[in-house]
Amino acid sequence: MPQQNLPVRVATFADLDARTFHDLLRLRIDVFVVEQACPYPELDGRDVEPGTRHLWLDDDGAPAAYLRILADPGGVARIGRVVVTPRARGGGHAGRLMTAALEVVGDRPCVLEAQSHLVDFYARHGFAVSGPGYVEDGIPHTPMRREGIDWER
């Protein structure tokens, strides 16, 4: 199991070197496509958008956990591709990464499509169910939303 205090890295696509991007994609593909048996086009074009931020926990040069934040229309942030390596699961890494992501998101509203068994995890980070569940690639999902922070209240 990796150490608890892994540094959080944040980068745009332009800031990623080829090896790091390879390792991040490898983690996503190993878990989502291979482990979860969901053959889908992992490279969807959104990784390279200027508004996308890649966040990961760095375990001696290898990602232990990863997520990306997309800039959706209307100023809404979209968190997706939340993943932890099998050997790092259970260490609180996803929670640390979500906390860091929400610091990047700031006061913008934020949405995500949670695997339904993780609804409670995301609810602990301020997300609420925002629509009916659905099945994607054989896995139940639930749309969730976290409203922006109104600093004037």
C-alpha cells in the first residue's frame, strides 16, 4: 500500500509530459476498460481541451489515483474518470483527490456521473442525486450535482 501523504499533482494537457499522460491513461484503461470490462473509447477528445484539469496522487512517479475536471457549458465543472489503483484502494486516496478537485472547482457548480454504489461517497463531498439512475456499459450510474457556493449569503 502506498504512503498516505502522496503529493497531489494538477496539470493541463499542455503541461503533461508524454510519460505522465501515458501512465494516467494506462491507469484509466486498466481499471475502466479491463478490470470493469467496459470496452468504450477511452480517448474521447476531452483530455486535451484547454479547460480540462488532470489531478492525480503521485506515488514515486506513478499515479496512485486520478480524476479529471472538465469545463462544461455554462461555467459548470464536470468531474470524471475517478480511479484508484487496486493496490492503493482503501487508503483514503479518492477522498483526498476529491477534496483537491473541489478546491480547483472553487465556487462553480459541479456535476458527475457516479457509479451508483459510490453515491454515499460523493454525498460526503457535497453532491446530491440530480436525476434518475441509468445503466452504462452494464454498470448502474447516478447523476449527481454540487451547487456552486454563494459567497454573498
